[in-house]
Amino acid sequence: MKKILSLLLCLTVLTLFSGCANDKETTSNNTENTNELKIVTSFYPIYIETINITKGIDGVVVENMTKPQTGCLHDYQMTPADMKKLENANIFIANGAGMESFLEDIINNQKQLHVIDSSANIPLLIDEHGENPHVWVSISNCITQVETITEELSKIDPNHADQYHKNAEDYIARLKDLQNEMHAAIDPLPNKKIVTFHEAFPYFAEEFNLDIVGVIEREPGTAPTPTELTDIISQVKNLPTKALFAEPQYSSTAAEAIANETGAKIYTLDPVVTGKDDPDAYIKAMQENAKTLQEALK
Ligand SMILES: [Zn+2]
């Protein structure tokens, strides 16, 4: 009996001891978790891509540098708050292709920061104003950006590489479904000529065989000149289906003036540069765009 008791005591002590050892391990894991990997994205579409890739991964935090309603970063000046976010970050993910004019400064001034150029593997469209940075508006390019971000994140943070790849695979499968769904909606439309609001849609148009015959304001906030306005009005008058595509982010004063002159109807196409903190926001906005085109170009 005495032997059994001492054996039991022994076992209890062993269990307590190993319990202690386990506690220590857990504590050291927790310490690792406070050393989070901090990722900062430049603006909304890159933020949405990144939160899909990092979904449900402990110890990886994603923050968007600019406010969700900022829109495109053409001529954007970084604020002290933006710089503060970058000071505490490990990784900065940019759209690239000239969208972030401040990118060179970041690379030169913050040597400790890993910078990912998500459009590095995308052939860029070039017009008389230079390279067009609105690559994510095409679903194929959005998929390429997700792949590039995933590969680069996996190199910088190999411990989570499997999870990044698994998440990316899931998201890309959904993006491919979206692409098929949109081709089914847009391909049969009889009229493919569109007039858009700023230079956000060439990659989207290329993907869905749309023909952009006019752009109302080349850059947001730059009103068309009287000559440009006259040109656009005559282009719209020649359209088989008189539809203008404004964007939710920008005022549609110019679009309204053209609509009054031509009797064209104004619709909204969303380049997904603003929106909610929702991983599905890109997919939902693109589904709306497909519905709008179906309605406008039938
Ligand atoms: Zn833009």
C-alpha cells in the first residue's frame, strides 16, 4: 500500500512537473505572438487582397496606411499618421506601377522595411500619360497580384508560408468563379462601347472586350477643358447605347453636363478603390459592375 502511494505521489509530481514545462512552452509561444508580423498596405484594393491571404493567421496583423475612403493615390502626400504606421511595420505592400509616387522615398528612408511591389509581374498598359497603374480592376491582374504577394510574404515569413498559400488558393478559386460569372454576363452584350469617368478601366475593358471610346475626366478632380467636353459630347452622341459610367468615389458634375447635352443615362462603375473592411468587398463590387453593364449595354 505504501509503495503504491509513493508511486502515485511520484506520478503526481511528474505530472505537475511536466505540466509546468508545458506552461513554460505556452508562455514562450505567447511571447512570440506579441512579436506580431505587422503588414501595412498602401491603399484599399491591396488591403482587400492582403486580408484574404492572411485570413485567420495568428500573429500576422494587416493595417491599411490610407483611410478606406481615400480612393486612388494619384498625387497623394503621406501624412505623419501614415509615416507612424510604417515606422512600426515589418512589411509594406504597394500596388506599384506608379500608383504610390512616394514609394522611392519609403524604400530609401526605411531600410528595415520589406517592400512588396504587387504589380511586378503584370505587363502594364501605356498611354500618352505613361503607365496605367489601375491593374487590379482586371480580375486576371488581381489574381497575379495575390500570387505575387503570397510568394513574397512566404519568403519573408516562411513559418506561415503554407497558410498564405492555402488562403491564396481559396481566394483565387473564388476570383476565377467571379471571372467566369462576369464573362457569362458581359460577353453576350450587343454593345461594348463605353465612356468612363477616369483612367481606371483599361485593364477591365481589355479583360471583357469593352471598348472605351471616351474618358470624361482623366484624373479625378481635373475638369475636362471646353474642347475635351465638346469632343466627348460628340463621341457620346455617336454611341449606339447612350450610357455614361461614373464612379462612386468622384463627383459626377461633368457626367451630368454631358448627360444633359446628349440624353445619355449615367450609371456607376466601381473600380473598388474605396469600401468596407470586408474581405469579400472586391468580389461583391465586381458582381455589381457586371449587373450595371448588363443593364446599361443591353
Ligand atoms: Zn485612379
